[in-house]
Amino acid sequence: MLKSINKIIKNNIFSINIIENTIDINNFIDITILESNKIVLEIPNGYLRIYGNNLTVSKLLDKEVMINGSITSLEFK
Amino acid sequence: MFNSTYLLSIKGKDVKRFLKSLYRRNIYFISITITNNELICKIDEINYNKLKDIKTSYEIKVLKVYGFKRIINSIKYNVIFIIFFIIGMIYLIFLKNIIFKVNIIHDDKKLVEIIKNELDELNIKKYSFIKSYDYIQKVKEKILNDNLDTLEWIEIERVGGVYNIRLDKRIKNSDEKKSNLRHLVAKKSGIIKKIIAKDGEIIKKVNDYVNKGDIIISGEIHKGEDIKNNLSVNGKVYAEVWYKVRVNLPLYYYEEKKTGNDINTIKIEFLNKEYNIFNKEYKNKRSNKKVLFSDFYNMFSINYSKDEELSIVDQVNTIDKEKYAIILARDKIINHLDTNEYIISQKKLKTTINNSTINVEVFFKVYEDISSYSYYSLN
């Protein structure tokens, strides 16, 4: 119980939310590649590759990034 | 509350790469729009300050500032205008509260001068501050009290920066200006019954008939044909005065009075005719009924009714009416008599009946004070 409350308060869990052409990623580590058809993010357990067209970053905070564009696939490695 | 945000335009060779490097330097963005070689982003103040410290070949331009900083910037930009505006407002408020003119409206220059001096003392003068309503009321009261003999009324009206002061001079009663010399004269026509003279020369005798305005006790004291002295006469004269009083009354009299008896009963109503089932019926009554049952067309109904018995007076009595009219006529006379005055006699003159009214004419002889005074001067 306490653990779950702690998780909610600290909010340090890696998460991905996809809404139509927007992808919101929380608690990522770094941006490795930033291109219009490929964005690679370093995440706690490896890398996340996002493929698509006209990909742009619309928000870039300490641990949150929001990416817009027509996303075709996601790949964890 | 005091956080500000900046809308920036960053131009350069590879803005995406620059964005990555900024992120690695812990500079974060609230929103980002990337076009060809331009990065348009929104950034908060802390991150903007970090960004300012970075030395780069990329062109960074502030497009817009939001929040508290924007207010500060616009104040800085318009500081001269704001200062002049505030000074202007203060000056306007100052001018609005200054008296520029005090108009005392009256023909009497002496009175105007007195009031002007008093207003000056009370600080209602040119180039002084406008006064509050309460203060003005106090000033009015004070001026009126200070000039009780000369001033009847004062009104202080403010029109912008001008005070209009309207005065009403006290006009001394004309009686006061007259001499104190007076005759005792008859207020009404009548036959003198009693003369009480404290001073003066009695001209009329008891049982003399006098008309209204006739001198009864003169203020001029004669010796032979010469006037020896002039007095202010004091006295009282009682006389027999005649009155004719006419009273009109309605002839027909109708009165409904509750006797206090009532009964609760149930009635059947059929074709607007009532049939009492249980109790006796009053001859004259007032019914409060409640419908218990009724058919669709209201031809038949059963009602609960509370009947109150009434006594009805319905009469045409000319004799009683005549007596009553005489009493009313007498009351009319008595109402305006003082303690020493009384009705000597009365006589019914005539009674006429017109349609539904009775008209009674009564003649009265009244013992009444007829004293009045007429002032005169030696000139």
C-alpha cells in the first residue's frame, strides 16, 4: 500500500501515453537521436525508438517529452 | 504569481541538435514548434536565464514575454506617460475640490457683506477646499443662529467649483411696525349682551345692535370733542349672534346586525332552491356554505352551511330623522363655542323632504364673544 502511494507521489515510473498523433513519455533519461522520421530516447531499461513522419518535439521538460507527428511504430531495445 | 514565460525564436544550422544539447544542459521547454531551421519555443524564466548564459552561434530572439515580466516591461516602456497621467489625475482631483467662486445672491448689500464675512470665517471662500455636506449643514445652522433677526433662510448650493448662497431676509411682522394703538371692534354682527373693558372708551351699550367691524371700545379717549389720549384697548364683548343651520340627511335607513345566534346545518339545493333537512331556518340570515357534493351541471348539490341570524332595521321614519337632524345642527354650533359661550335658544324653521333626503333648517341664538382688534396710528 505504502509503496504504491510512494510511487504515485514520486511519480518516477517510466510511462508512455499515446493520444492520436501525440506521444507523451515520462521519466526518460536522454534524447539520443532527433530526426523528422526517427527519434531515439534513452529509457531506464534501454532505448525507445519512435518511427514515423514529420516527427517533432512539442514539449521538452526534465523528465517528460511530448512528440507529435504521424507515428508508425515504437520499438524497445 | 510572478512567474514569467518567454516565446523564443532560435535560428541556426541544426536546431534539433541544438535542442538536444540544451536538454543535456538541463534547459527545458514548455512547448516547441520546429520548422525548417527555426525553433519556436516557450520557456520559463529560470530556463531562459540559463539559456542567456550559453554562448552559441545560434540566433536567439525573444518574440513575446508573458506574465509579470510583461507588466513590468510595459510599465517601463510607458513610465513617462504613467507619471504624467498620475500627476494629471491628482491635479484634476485637486482642482475638483477647490472653491473658485462664492456667489451670495441677495439685493441687500449689507446682509451680503455680513454673510460673506461669516462664510470667510468658516473657511468657505475662494481657493479653499470644497466642504462636506455635513459641514455645509453645520455652517447653514450657525449662520442662521447668528443672524436670527436678519435672516429667515439660507441655502448653500454647489455647482462645480462655485458655491451659490441664496438668502431670504427676515421681514419683520407688519403688526410689529404698527403702533400699539387699537380699538376693540365687532368680529360678527349681533346684539351686545356684555361689555368687559379694561381700558378705552366704550362707545356702544348693552342691547345695541352692531355690525361686523363696528368700534365697540375706542382707543381714542375724548374730552369734549378733542382726543385727549390714545390707548391700546383691552377687553371682551359678548353678544347675541344669530345662526341659521341647514342639515340634510338620507330618509331611508337600512341596517343589518348579527344577533349572535348561529346554526350549522346540511341543506339540499335543487334548481337553486334550498331545503333544510335537520334544523329550523332563520328568517334573516347570512350563510357560509361549503359544497359537499354536486352533480356535473350544478343542478343538484348537498351543502354544509353555517347560518348566522341577522336583525334587520329597514325603515323610513321622518319624525326620528328630523329630531336627529336638529341634534346634528346643534352639535355644529356647540363645536365652535368656548367655555363662556352657549346657545340661548333654538327654533326649527322648516323641514322639507326631497326624494330620499330630509332637509331641516334650524335657527339658533348664541351668546358668543365677538371681540376683535383694529390697529390705528396717530398719522
